[in-house]
Amino acid sequence: MPGFVDLHCHSTASDGTFPPENVVTLAKESGLSALSLTDHDTIAGLHAAASAAMNLGIDFLPGIEISCIFPKPGLMHLLGYGIDPASKVLAEMTRKLIEGRDARNLEIIAKLQSLNIAITLQEVEDTAGGDVIARPHIAQVLVRKGYVSSIKQAFDKYLAPGGRAFFDKEVFTSREAIGMIHDSGGIAVLAHPVQLKTSNYAQFQQTVKGLTDIGLDGIEVIHSDHNAAAVERMSEIASQFNLLKTGGSDFHGSRKPGVELGIANGRRIPREWFDKIVARVKK
């Protein structure tokens, strides 16, 4: 089937601002032929998204995005595609991930309160409205209450690494995450590789090789953070290590202004990438 797809987007099940079914509706309105919902640490939105996709005639691939241990200042996220939402391995994994987020949220809120910032967990939960509470929800409360002027300022001043209230969460090693994705019937893809922030290209190659050696299946070539040079480098490294190419906007709704579903820094993601992922999953 011809057309374009989006293989990286988020809903209110994690830290997006559109409910899962509305993300699918937007995909249909945007002319996409297929979609994967990849909420952080949760599969709570997959059923609603899959049902909406079936009703609207869009092909749907269940997904998830998982944070992995990686040296600062970089970060490593893995995308799991084609996972079985009924998998017991996946249920246990998401339980641990959400518990880790919940513990971190309490630490961050306590740090903010120690800085004389009047914020409560209840306010953040009310803002989130979903199963997963994340730093963007805390940032929204800080903006709404006038402690910062923007989400970006909230992260820069308080919530990002080096911020006054930053607290890291417990995450899996890349080996653990890849293993659990495979055990859940899915394939593992390195998300937005530029965010690894490796010192040089040789170090980046070494990192990708290490991931490939433990089962990495693909790499996100097109992403909203990738300029033309990055897209070319990711495409080259995909060929070098025989990795599937994927791409997505990393759409979060209003929490990422300027990022449109189906468009990643001016580029569209070809349908054939989705079809190759589906073929790999079926194997």
C-alpha cells in the first residue's frame, strides 16, 4: 500500500495531549495509511487506538517507548514494535517502569517543595489524566502557577539533568529492555539516536554495534530532531549493521509545539518501512 506513516507518537496514556483514539483520527485526517502508538512505559492506550484504527481503515502496529540506562548527558530510548499487549512479560515490565516513574515524581515534587514551590502530587495527577505521570505534567503545573513562563524553562531550570529538582528514575539496561521486547513478541528499535549525544561518530558506531550484538533490530532514521545530515548518517549506519529503518514525528500534541503527526522536520516516513517492520514481526 502506498502512502506515508508515523511510527513514533504519544497520547494521553503517557505524556501526549490527545487521547489514543484522537491520535488515530488525526492520522486519518493527515492522510497517513498506518500508525504506531508508542507511549512511554505503558500499553494503556493501545486497545483504544487499535479499535479506532480498525474503524477508520488505518493499519495499526502496537508499540511502546522504554528508557534505558545510558551515561549523561545523553539518553537512550528503545521503541518496541509489534509487541503483544497481552504478554505477561510486557505487563511486568510496564508495572516496574510506572513504579519507577511514580517514585521519581514524588522525589521531584519533594525537591520543588523544598525550594518553596507550592505544588502537590494531586495537581500533577489531575493535569496528567492518564496512567503515566511524567515530567511534562509537572512542567505544566509550574507554568500554570506562574513559577516558569514555558515548558522549556521548567525543564531547563528544574526538571532536566542538572536542574534544581531533577531526579533520575530507575530504568532497565538496554540488554534487559531488548530482551523483554523480544519476549513480548516485538522488535527493538533505537529511538532518536542523536539524543545519545555521543562524543563523536566513532563512539556512536560503537554504541550501535554494541546494541546490535545484543539483538537490536532497527534504528530511527527520520525523527523531528534529525536534520538532513543526521538522516543521512542514520541511514548509513542502518545499512552498515543491517538494521531496519524506522521514522516518526515523536508527536505529543501541544506539549511539543511545532511537531505535526506524520511529519518529522519536514520529512515524511515511507509506508515501506512500516511494511518491513510488520514482515519482521511476523517472522
